[in-house]
Amino acid sequence: MAVMQERPGRRRAIGAALTMGASGWATPRAASATIDATALAIAGHIGNARPEPGPLVLDIAPIAENGNGVPVRVSVPGSTSSSPHALSILLLAPLNPDPKVALWHFSALSATFEVATRMRLARSQTVVAIALMNDDSYRRVDRAVHVTIGGCGALLPPSGVVRG
């Protein structure tokens, strides 16, 4: 006599998912994951170098009403091809699902060493820009941005809030 095994149904799968979530096994760990991803993105760009504060400007509003399209401008003021200028600029939003927003490369033939774009911000966070200068030094600037409505489509709780 053959024994029939019960196929896992939708109710059983939902029950298992709820059990894992309630036990803490499958709860989101977005904060630690994004911090690790940010550290990896920075290390991938600058290695073990220590970025210094310097002639790098991150122009972003301190309050963004909507995180879907926050205007941002990154520049190296007063730079020309004969003065210290940026070879690349990395823009990061550490608390976004993917922290690496953009990476721009420049050459000595670039007319200006600045970029302007719009970026999505999932929640209030500190936006980071890191520039590799033509003298092989790195410059870093951070700006805090308060976001009233997140723009990455995920319903993430504010930092430090535990849902239970």
C-alpha cells in the first residue's frame, strides 16, 4: 500500500512564514545590512585610504518633503584641469536598500568637476559623497537629510523602532 505524502499548501507555507517571522528568524535586518553594504561600497572605491575633509561640496536640502526625487549637486569648487580636481565622485545613501546611488568619472578635459541629479531617499539619513582627487587623495563630505515621505517604495520603520 502506497503512502501518500501531503503536498505543502498555501496555508502551510503562510503558517511557516509567520512562524519564522514571529520567532525573529526571518525579520528584516535592513539597518545592519545597509551599513555593511555602505562600508563595502566605500572600501571598493577607496580601499584602505582615509578620506579627508576638503574642497568637496555636497549641496542637498536639509529637509526633503518627498524622498522620490531629492535634488543633489556635488562639486569641487574652484577646480580646473591645472588645479586639484576630482577624478571620480561616489554618492551614497547608507539607509537606502542599495546604498550606492551613483559613481561619476572625470578627466582633465572635463569642463567642470561637478554633477547634479535627483536621488531617491528611503528615509531620513546622512548622504555621503567621496571624491578621488588627481593628487591621489580622497575627500569626503556628509550631509544629514530629513525625509518626511520615503521614496524607495519599501515600508521601512524608522531607525530604532522595533515592531512586535
